[in-house]
Amino acid sequence: MSAKASVLVVDDEAAILRFLKPALEANDYDMDSAGTVADAVKKIASRPPDVVLLDLGLPDGDGKDVIRRVREWSDVPIIVLSAREREAEKIESLDLGADDYVNKPFNVGELMARIRAAMRHRLQRKMEVPVLRVGDLEVDAVRHRAKRSGAELKLTPKEFELLAFLARHAGRVITHRQILAAVWGPAHTEDTQYLRVYIGQLRQKIEAKPDEPKIVLTEPGIGYRVADF
């Protein structure tokens, strides 16, 4: 019998903890909780969970401090749960290393899907999967080839690099800055219009209906998410 995956919920609201515990247990997760930045960092270090659900408003500091400190030594998936609507908060959390964010109030089904995607993404990083699959899209990172429904796609080297980076992060929100830094380098992190042009070109080649994308989805004001089929 395999051990259950563990989820650490970092939130000081008792109502949220009472709501999440039965939902997580019903989906076969073990739940632990922490109510402060200090307690969260200590628990992640001493008993690493499989996923962290993190609120940004904590009594001894900002939840982003947890991301900042934990990312110095751990790649544990971190999903931000926040009532904060400001795009800048979400972008900063993601740029610091959060894997995803879910707005409060949230749908349990969506949250569970995001948890599964974050865990798969971590496993893919560890396994260094040579061929990535997103729906009927196949990206061969070794041979630098991409196919859709078995037909090879004619991509430029930079389009392939962009697609491969997005596919490696399927199911995860990636900010404009993260994409630009990874594909074009740190000197281009502000070239968002340049990125939009390339995303448009890529959609023309990989989407059945480029004007109604189903694979590369826009997260307005933040970045993009590749659909996790």
C-alpha cells in the first residue's frame, strides 16, 4: 500500500483549515498545517510535504517570505491561495518561485487539479522526460522536433525553444518575465510585446483555431499557462 501524498496548508484562518481538511482527505491526501511564516519554513525543512498551499497574509509576515526562503533549498511545489486580486502580487509570487496560484474563494475541484498538475510537474523535472506530451501535441526535446496528431510541425529554432519551455511547465502559470528570461535571456525580461508576437506565431502552428486557443492559454496581465490535458 503506497503512502498518501502530504499537503502542508499555510494559513492562519481556522475556517479555511476546517474547509480544506475533509476535502484533501477525501482526495487521499494527508494534511498538516502551519499558521505563521516561521512555522511553515520549519515544517517544510524538517518534514518536507509533497505540496504546499500558501496564504499570503500571515500574522508574522508575508507569505512571499516563505517562497523566498524555501526556494533557497527546496523545489517543493507551492500553490498560493490568496484573496489578493492585484496582478503584481501574483506576478511577484510566481517570479519568486511559486508554481501556481488560486484565488479565494476557490472551487475544490479546480484546486485538486492544480495540486495534481504541480506534483506531475515536479516529477517531470526529476525524471527529465525527453518527450513531452500535451494533448495531441508531442515535443521531443532531444531531437528538437514537435508533432501534432502525428504530423511534424515546421517551427523555427526559437519557436521550438519557446514551445519546449511551455510544455515542460504544462498546467503551471508562467510569467512573461520567466519565459523571456528562459528563452531570450535576462536582458529581455521586459520585452512583453516581443513575446506576444512569438506566442501568436506559435498558436498559428499548433492550435486548431488560433483565435480560440486551447493549448497555450493567456493569463491576463501575468503570462501564460499551457493546458494540462
